[in-house]
Amino acid sequence: MMATGHQIVGFTSGLIAITLLPHIGILPQTPLEAILFFVFVLFGSLLPDIDTPHSKLGQKFWRLLIFVLMVAFGLYLYAPNYLNSYREELKVFVMLTLPLLIMVRSHRKMTHSIFFIGVLFIYHLIITNFFAIPYYFFIGFITGVFSHLVGDLITKRGIPIFYPFYKRHFRFLFTFRTGSSTEKMIVLTLSVWNIWFLVTQIF
């Protein structure tokens, strides 16, 4: 599925999630928190494609990573004392980045599996030890990631949902080719539904 399709599917999943959250006692308290919830949803909806530098998020991730490494190397050479004052933050950055780099080997492998969602949950536990991030933001993030996997499950290629334990690609009975007219029709239908749902909720 294309990036736009993943974002629309992710946004739709976010609307469903934020509608169900009050039933389990979880709800953003302000409009800003609700907006940030959907920011996490949209980011999560693109995250699995970080395994390819040709994706929208992949391009930004690899460029940012190279920039951060260059800055860190420059500080190591010319301002080691300044770099040393951020030692703990650098440890967290390296701890979170290295496993991700190990998983990013080829497209639609590790980042398109249930195992990847488990890794993200562990990341969440680590990050919340350093930062006070509301739990529903993580729910939004995982909702977006899960929607990405569902979106790719209905494409012809499918995904290796049980990777790395079982490398076979799985897909739904109903599938379509990425970028096909069927995908565009699904995206258009979901877009109209999203607008209708938001309008009915507001007015």
C-alpha cells in the first residue's frame, strides 16, 4: 500500500480507537491531546516502511540518523566535554536505535511482523522510564502500526506476519496491487467516511 493509503487507513483506525477508548477509561483530556493522539497514529502508520530508504519516512529517518551521527562525531572530536554532559541521553538514543537498525534488513521483513509490535512495546516501557508520556499516545502509535500491517496484508505481496520465526508471507483472500485503482477506491471511500464521521461528531 502507498504512503497516502497507509495514512488514511491509519486515520480511520485512529477514529475507531479514540471512539472505543472511553469504554476502558482512557481518553485525551484536551483538543491538543486528541490532535497529538492522531499525530502518533499517523507516524505509526508509516513506521513499518522505515525499512526502505525509498519510503517517505525512510528517507527522513536515514537522513536524520546520518546528521545526528555526524554531529556526535564532530562533538567527539572538537567538544568532548559537551558531549560527555549528554552521556545518558546518548545511551538511550543508542539503545533505541541499534535494535531498529538490526531489524531493518530488507523491505517487508522484521518491521512487518507481530514481533516488531512486541519490540515497540518494550521500547515504550523503556521510554516511559525517562519521559512522562501519556499511555494513550502509545495506543495511538500502536494503532497506526497495526493499521499499516493490515493495509499490507490486503495487498498481493502480503507480509511475513510471524517473521523471523516463520518467513512465509500471508495475505487476505481479497487482495489488490499496491497503487492500483482498487487501492485508490478504498482510500477515497475511507476518506469520505472519515469526513462524514468527523462532521457528524462535531455537529
